[in-house]
Amino acid sequence: MAGGISEEDIQKVREASDLVAVIGERTPVKQRGRDFWCCCPLHNEKTPSFKIDPALQLWHCFGCGEGGDVFGFIMKTEDLSFPEAVRRLAERAHIEIAESGGRKSIGSSRKARLKAICDETAAFYHAQLMRNPSSDAAAARSYLGARGLGGDVPKTWQLGFAPGRGQLVRHLSAKGFKPDEMVQANVALSGDGGKLRDRFYNRVMFPINDPQGECIAFGGRVVGKGEPKYLNSQETPLFHKSQVLYGMDKAKAAMASSGVAVVVEGYTDVIALHEAGVKNAVATLGTALTMRHIRLLSRHAQHRIVYLFDGDEAGQRAADRALAFIDDSMTPEAGKSRIELAAVTLPDNLDPADFVAHRGAEELQKLIAHAQPLLKYGIERRLARHDLGRAEGRAAALADAP
């Protein structure tokens, strides 16, 4: 038994998961003789060196040397453990997994229900943004327009508006979803007496997708004044913020072709960069970049991960979090990552969206290309805090070195 999953269930999932079909859902495959070939999803290449043997249900890349079965493919491409990969494929095949003790896994029909709630919620919010005649919805549309996110952008990114006042709860109830499902998906909260209320109210909504493009959570930006300014879904069986990057589903192809990933701070920055042609941008979700993030990014961007920091105070706090990562990541695990980490601070207190609006994507690409290695960036940033002309300042700088 692996991770609480029986060998019988593992075999059932294996038999339901044709390797060619699973890989073909992620990258185009072509048949040559009895085998299938494609460009490797694990490293950047232009000539296919990734072989799939449909008879043996095994794969091997002659470029990077990786190989395995269908579970190994999911483990490598999605950075999952073996039990997680089994559950992911069980969801795909609509197979119920019995955990040890006979308990059914959240990773089967229940997860499918939670994903259905997220999908329906995203569609509801989008319809509210596009058609709700209220002044609050109009203010949400004005906010997006002022950020350069009008036109086709809301449709492309399925942006929405959360009206609150129980409207989402009533809509989902009419669709047949149960109160406990709404609460577990974190689109509703349970109040006194078990009465449900909408989790998000009077906010511009940004659906958060997994790398396969399925909605698993939400981020909301308050319309007008209010706190918190940004509010993300809490963690759910679908959503773990230390493992998810906003925009990853749309950015991974550009990362693979360029070998570079660009990490910014906010949803609107990601969207603005993509719309300007910088399509390899993603954002963290209120956390510093984690080793799990880096492993996920390095599946697609083989050469560099570039932090793009705002020049304002909030951006510099983000830079400090990244530098703390240098200290925390000096581990054997971090040393296995062959990808370069780099950083650049935008000038004149601009954020990425403002920078591309005023100076263009070409200028931004130049900054990205000349980003400093993160360790060098961190050292120079820390040295700048001290008066190196005095002995006390030099001693303090040495003590502050990463």
C-alpha cells in the first residue's frame, strides 16, 4: 500500500491511464512506427527526443535522460509525490480511491465537485462583471479599464466581480451545490446558525487556475476603499498557495520556448505583461517564492527565474522576502536546482504594469535580460544599507552578509 492507496486501486488507475493519451493532453505527440515521439516537457528542446512506448506504457527522454511510467510522468511534470500522482490520474479517470480503513479519498468525486463549484463561481463572477448594472459593478469595470485591462482582457482571463449579499450562495444552491461543498471550496462562509454568506464581496475577481487551466481558487481586489485590499482564497483540498503561481497555465509555453520565467507580485501585473507580449510572467500568491515554486517553474523554464520587483516600498519588502529565501534555501535540496535565480528592481517607483504602459515591453525585456544573479543582487542591496566609509558600517555589513 502506497500513501494509504491499495495496490488494487493503483493498478485500476494505471489501466485507465493510457500513457500516450496522458502525455498528448500536455504536448503534441506524433507516431513513428510503433512508438510515439514528442518534444520533452521536462526540458527546452526543438527536436523531439522524448519516446513513448505504447506497448510497455513507458517513456524515455534521450535528451535529459528522464523516464518512467504514467505515474512517473505526472510526478515529474507536476512535481507531485507518488500518491498525489495516483490521485491526480484517478480524478482524470473518475475513479474512486479507497484510503486505508475504507475511507474514500477527497481526491476523487469530492474534488470534482469542488472544481465544479470553482468553475461555476468563476462563470458567475464573470457574468456579474460584464452585465451587472449596479454602480459597484460599474466601478469594477472602471478600475480594470484604468489599469489597461479593458476590451477583450476580462474575457481572456475570465475576470469577474463579486457582488456579495448572498448572491453567489443563492446561485450555487440553485445549481444543486450543497452548503458544505461551498464552504470547503472557500467561496462561502458559514455564520451563526449555519447560515451561509459569500466569501467575497464588492471585489474585482481573478480566478486562480492550476497549471492545467482548471480554476481552483480566487483572488479579489476591493473596489474603492476597504481592507484587506487583496483577499485570496484560504487553503482548500484543491488550493495550496505555496505550490500555485497565478498565470502558470498561460505562461508555461512561453517559459519553455524562452527558457526564462518572470515572477512579479500581482495579478494585474501578470495580465498587463502578457497583454504586452511578455507571456512568461507569473505571480506568487502572497508568499515568497518557495522551493516547490522553483521546481514547478524549472519544469518549463530551463535557464533563469527572474524576480521583477516594484521600485516602491511594497516592492522593496518583496525584495527582502526574496533575499530571506537566499538564506533559507542554502540547503542540499536547493543545490539540486540547476536554474539561475536573478532579480531586477524597476526604476522610478514603477510597477510592471505601469512600466510596460509608459516605456514598452521592449525596454522591460532589456531589464529582464540584464537582471543580476539573486545572490549578487542581495549582497549589493544589503551593502547599500550601511556606511562602508566607517569601520562600524563595514562590520555591520559583514554581519548582514547572506
